[in-house]
Amino acid sequence: MAASYLCLRAGVLAASIAAGAAAFFLLPVKPADAAGDDARQLAAEITVMKGDGRRIFSAALSKRHRGGAEARLRGSLAVLPLLIRAARDKSPSPAATEENGRVERILRALDKNDGAAVMEGLGELAAAYPFDTTGLLPPDNRPAALRSAKSLDKAYCASCHEVPDLTAVRPAWNLFKLAQTIPPAELAARLVIGVRGDRLTGLDNPLRNSEISALIAYYIKVR
Ligand code: HEC
């Protein structure tokens, strides 16, 4: 239970707050380079959405998991305009309405199950907001980094991710297996987005960039 607040993608905020308060102090204090910066968050979200789109419209997922991934993509699309606004707050731009139109078109394409149009729309968004992997890639595969990634994974991640509950609509996938099926930049984006803090960390990712980089190396390398 100690680490149960770490991964809040599934929207289990309320349930996790009590547990999070106790476990927060076990984690490194949020550093300046935390992967919580608005522009990176937005670009990572879009990278994950594109990856989810690909998974949804390929044969990679079972019907149940396809439904879960589609629900997640719809949820991401719903909040995307807010993420865009947050990323742009420093330099407001009239183009925001254009992005809202794009999001609308992707949602309509999803309604029609038009994979090509969904992917085209997500591709445009990804081109407009490229994901900057500085500090995350290349993966840090030095021995000391791999060792600390191993203990980090064991302490905070493995309990949920090692043996995924496949009856769940949105399982905590095995991260080693996931790492074998997607490009490193997408894995980086999934780590930036997939790991969330709690109220105390402002829901930012509690991991340092250097830790994410080492985890990428660890998940890619070890099977
Ligand atoms: C309490 C259980 C739990 C713990 C602990 C946990 N996760 Fe998760 N994680 C989940 C669940 C459930 C999902 C799927 C959420 C979804 O699909 O919306 C997830 C999603 C993710 C994703 C996104 C995968 C994807 O499908 O895009 C990544 C990456 C991830 N977790 C990494 C980690 C790492 C790294 C740790 C440890 C630092 C960790 N998680 C700890 C339950 C957990």
C-alpha cells in the first residue's frame, strides 16, 4: 500500500491521498528538473496518446484492453485543451482555438472508429508539440544507475507492474515487456505521464529526470 499513490493515471486520486501522505517522505524531494514542467507534460501526454492510438487500432490489445485504452485516450483528449492552455500561459496565443478544433476532430474520428483520421490528428498534435527528451534519453545505463533503478522499481513499482492484473480494463502493464514493444522516447513519455505524485507533490511526477533515464535503461535491458 505504501506506494499506491504513485500511479494515478487511473484516476484514483481520492483513495490514494491518505496512503500518499505517509509514503511521500520516502521519496526524493521534488527537484528542479522534475518532469513536471508544463510544456514537457503536454508533449509527453501527446506522445502517449499517439502511442495509445496506435495500440488501439492495431491488433495489439484484447477487446477489453482496447476499450480501456480508448477510454483513456478520450479522457486525455478531454483535458488536452487545458494542458495546452497551461503550457501556453506564458505566451498566450490565438492558435489555441485551432487546437480545440483538432481535438474535436480526433474525438469525432474516434466515434466513427476511423483509425487513420485519429492517427493523422494525433500526428499533427505531436508535430506541433515535439517531446523534448533532454535529460531522459539516451537511457542512463551506467552500472550505478541500473542498480538504483532496480531498487527503485522493486520498492515502488513492481508490486503493481510485475504481474499485471489482466482482468482490469486498464492494467498496470509489465514495464519490461512494454519497453520491448515501444520506442524509448515513448517509454520516456509514458514514465513522465504514468507516474504521478499526490496532493503533496502537486500531482507532479515525483521522479527525477535522472531516475527516469535510469529506469528506461533498466526496463529496456532487463527482461
Ligand atoms: C498501486 C499500483 C501502482 C504502482 C505502485 C505503480 N503503478 Fe504504474 N500504473 C498503475 C496502473 C493501474 C497503471 C495504468 C493506468 C492507466 O492505464 O490509466 C499504471 C501506469 C503506468 C505507466 C503507463 C503505462 C501505460 O500504459 O502508458 C507507467 C510508465 C508506469 N505506471 C510506471 C510506474 C513506475 C515507474 C512506478 C514506480 C515508480 C509505478 N508505475 C508504480 C499502477 C501502479
